[in-house]
Amino acid sequence: MTALSVNINKIATLRNARGGLIPDILDHAIRIEKYGAQGITVHPRPDERHIKFEDVKSLKKHITTELNIEGNPKEQKFIDLVLETNPDQVTLVPDNNNQLTSDHGWDTIKEKDFLIEIIHLFKSKNIRTSIFVDPIDKYIIGASETGTNRIELYTENYAANYQKDKEKAIYPYLKAAKIANEQNLGINAGHDLNLHNLHYFSTEIPTLKEVSIGHALIADALDYGMENTVKMYLRSLRK
């Protein structure tokens, strides 16, 4: 079964909108684990507009499943946080500081030397590494040359076109997965995956190891409750 890692950034956004400690980030993360999720994902940004760096340190001390930290490794503050907390997985994302959300993967050819260096650093601390990439053949091959353990396929285009033609929408991802399998790269996926399109994606890519889902899952929890929602997403991932 593909693992579900729940991105809790949106819970932190709600807390920060009012100030204080409600909703409690750590409490929600622990309950999400209890409901069956196999991991917690956070994506701290330099302005700490949702997850704060102190949140990540607290989560590392208390959660018992996988901790996945996403972020831009060109920010020294991010590198320092990863090395201090030593998460199970670090997902490298080429975000600009002013981006609302992640919207593109790495150019693994242009950034090859940098990625090799930073991946070597994290792997030397026994942290599994994953690179956020678009489903483009040359970038998948480029990723394999950096030494990364996994790639995370950026699935916004799949999600945007799923209702129109799901077979056409998933085709680039099938090609990317085939190349990744040939290169012995683990495959993660994330961005705009939801209860409508998740099962098809995970079924068509049987080697998919993990999905990271935040916005849609947190929004669904407003309708269905968090426990029920987590279990609905887990059911969607069953082959």
C-alpha cells in the first residue's frame, strides 16, 4: 500500500491567522497518526507564514511515524533545521521566497552539481532524500545522477486534467514512473491529489511509495471530520 503523509501546513495557517496555540499543531499531528496516516509532512518557509521552525522541532520529538520536511535547500536556515531535527525524509523543492505554493520541479540538469552536494550532505546524516520534479524524462534521468533516494512527482497537471481525460492526464506520469523504476528511484507524489483523483493515480503507478497531501485533505476534514477523512484517503490508496 502507498503510504499517506499528511501535510499539516494549513492547520498552522489557521492557527497563525488568529495567533496563540489554537488549533494545536502537535495535537493534530499525533491524532492524524492515530487515525492511520503513515507520516506527517511540513513545509516551513523563510517567513514562517504557516509552519514555524519551532513547530518542526517539537514534531520531531513527539511524532512516532515518518517526519518529512519539504523546503528549498538554497536557504541556509532550512539546511540548519534539517540537520538539527534529522527527519526521516527531506524533500527538496525549488521554491522562491514569495511563492504561494510549490508550482514547479527542479531542473535536475542545470542544478545537478548543487543537488549532488546537498543530497550527499543529507544522506551522510542518514536522511532519505527526495527531489520534487515535473514528469519530464530528462529531469527524471537527471535526478538519478544526483544520488537522491527518491523523486516526488509534481501532480498539479494531472489533477487539473483528470476530469477531462484521465488516461491522457496520467500518461506523462506513467512514462516518468517507468524511467524512475529503471533508474532504481523510489517514487513519491504530491500536489492537488484528492479523493476524486487519488485512487486512479496510485493504482496506475503500483510502485508509488508515498503521497503527500495537505490542502485537499484538510479542506475535506471540514466536511467529514479529520478521523473519517484520513481513513477515506487511506481507502483511496488501497490497490
